Amino acid sequence: MAFDILVLAEAFATSPAAYFRVVSNLHRAKTMTVTCFIRYQIDPFQREAFKRYAEAWGRIIPRCGGNLIGYFLPHEGSNDVAWGLIGFDSMAAYERYRLTLKADAEGRANFEFAQSQRLILREERTWLEDVSATRDLARLVTP
């Protein structure tokens, strides 16, 4: 609690925007507890199609109850590995999300799009517990 007050006071002294970013991060850190890391092996010749697939999840996942942290495409190094990160308050929240997602027409269509285009060669899911004190910390200087 004392740490939270110190962080808030420091952020408020910096700028109102910094203050509200810290408040948002503190709230999220106290509520989100697990993150699903999805590792995709993609067809590197269908990178743009995978990008469209990922962008669609940007609409679908939040609507179905997931906290979309983001999708990430290959940039340097390997050209066939992409990532998707989705946060949940608990595994029970994930199970509710899955049920909602199964009933979502756009979600089903996006799965079908990926299958019909053969965008994803392999998919692995890893569940990790969030270390809340380290999540979404704003940089203190501009490099």
C-alpha cells in the first residue's frame, strides 16, 4: 500500500497522463493473474494473411472476455514464429471466455479463415502466472 501511494505521488508530480497510466496499471496488476502465451509457427509466405487474422482477434478477444495483450509478427531472426498473448483474471475466467468464443460468429469465421488458408502450421499454448509488480511499467526515459 505504501509503495502504491509513493508510485502514485511520483506519477502525479510528473504529469496527469503518467498518473492515470499508473492507476490503470495498478488496477490491472491486481486483477489479471494469468497469461496465455500462444506460439504460432506460421507460413512465412502468408505473413500478411496472418496479420489480418491477428487483427480480427483484436475485435473478438476483448468482446468475448479476454484481455488482449497483443499479437506479434516476426520482424528479425526467425521468419515463421508469431506470438499472441491474452490475459485472464483466472483459469475460470478463461473457461468462460472459451464458451463465449465458441458462440461468437466472427471468432468461428476467423478460425475457419486460418484453417482454409493454412496460415498456422503449428500452435502451442503456455500458461504463465503474472508477476503483477512487473507488468506494464512505463519507461522512465526515452532511449
